[in-house]
Amino acid sequence: QLLADVKKMSLGVYSPSTTPSGADKRIDIESRSIGSLASRNDYKHAGVVSPESRLLQEGVEFEKFFKKVHWRAPDWFLGTQIGQLTALLVGALLLLTLGGVVWSLGGGNATWDQSVWQSLWFSWGMFFDPGTEMGLEATEPWNIKLISVTFSVLGFTFNLLMLGLIVDISRSALEYWRRKRSRIVANGHILLLGWTEKTLFVMEELIQRAANRREKLQMVVLSELDDFDVTQQVRVHFGNPKDSKMISVRTGSPCECADLARVSALSAKEVIILSPA
């Protein structure tokens, strides 16, 4: 009955003078929620809601409280890879500029004077090549040594963070393409589709059958579970590395033609479908 009443209200059946009371207050709240999901023009479509509908009047008032969701700066800079890369680049520019300013105020030395370009070049060298500080003489003033050591440490830390981020992005990309393009080229193998509590038992029976017949065995498992987890279960269960080498695992859906092609389903000698039910 509640759903029927909400449906009537969304279609404008209730008149402006009709006010739900008692148990119908919950329906009134639902009407406000429904009214907030569309714009005013949507209400004017013929056959949907009349201009005098209670839903229209309350929905338009409710729209005043509707706000769009936007990125917050900390979430974007720290929660996304492009944001993290941007934050590191901005930080590098600030540190390079700060290093040039500090060097210029420190007076410079015989190799790099106080000019803008030479100060920035010194800052660049210390920041991206921490070994540059070893080119300074041992008799340099203490303030020159302090500036050199400080910006060498900051530069070394930045290089570690930047290289770590680049390595992480590269590793994620390579892992994506490995999962997308990895396939098993086999002929006359046994293909097991799905992973259930019976799968390991079926594998044992197949291995024993092949041993009795003195046949070479190759099994391929295609399941929706992560291939690393499945491989670990296989290794722990069998223990014998020789048995584990007979089994190859790939992640995919047995209902997808592309995933079946990745495990050479057409050339399989036997296909065993394992249902969890």
C-alpha cells in the first residue's frame, strides 16, 4: 500500500490541498525525495505531473538545498596518481626557487656567484644531483656547506619519491597488460572452468589417472578468482612441485569468449565445468 501511495503522489494524483496525515507522513517524506531528483522542466512533461501537483511545489523548494559534488584539493592531490605527480612537480619548483634564493642571500662562492641564473643552476645541481656538493672546497664557509647539505638531502628525498611513483605507475601498467594479454597456448590439455571446493579433488583424480596411463598431463584452470590466490592454493595442497608444474591458472569468466580463447579452449582435449552449486 505504501508503494502504491508513493506512486500516486509521484504522478500528481494528490491535490495541493491534500495533506497526508498520521501514517501517511512517511509518504510525504518520500514525495519530497522524489521531487528532488528532477529539474523543474521535467515536471512539465505532458502526462507526468500537472503544474498544480503537490510534488512539483515541494520538489522545487527542495531543489534549493541541492548541491553538486566537487573535488577537494587535498583529495585530488593525495588521492589520485596525477594529483600526486602534480604535487611533486609543484614541490620541486618551489624547492628549486627556494634554493636559488637562499644561495643568492648566502653570498655564493667563487664557482657560483649571487646572480639569478647561477643561483638557480646551483639549486638545480644540488637538487637533482646530490653529489654536486662534493665539488665544494673543504674551506668553504659554514653557511655555504649548510645550504649545500640541506638542499642535497631534500633533492635526494624528492628523487626517491618521484622514482617510486614512476615505478609504481609503470608496474601497474605492466601488470594490467600482463593480465589483459597473457594467454596459454596449449593443445590436447584439460581445461577446468570454475573454482569450487571440488576442484582440487578433481585435479588429484586427473593426476592419478594420467600416472596410471603414463600420459603427459597439462591442466589449465580458468576461474574468476585471482590467479595468484588460486596458484597458492594449488601449491599448498599438492606440495610436490612436479604436480604444481602441470597446472596453469588464469583469471577470467568462463562465460566470456575472449577469456576462453586465452586458455585455448578450442584445442582442449577435455573441458570440465565445475559449478559451485
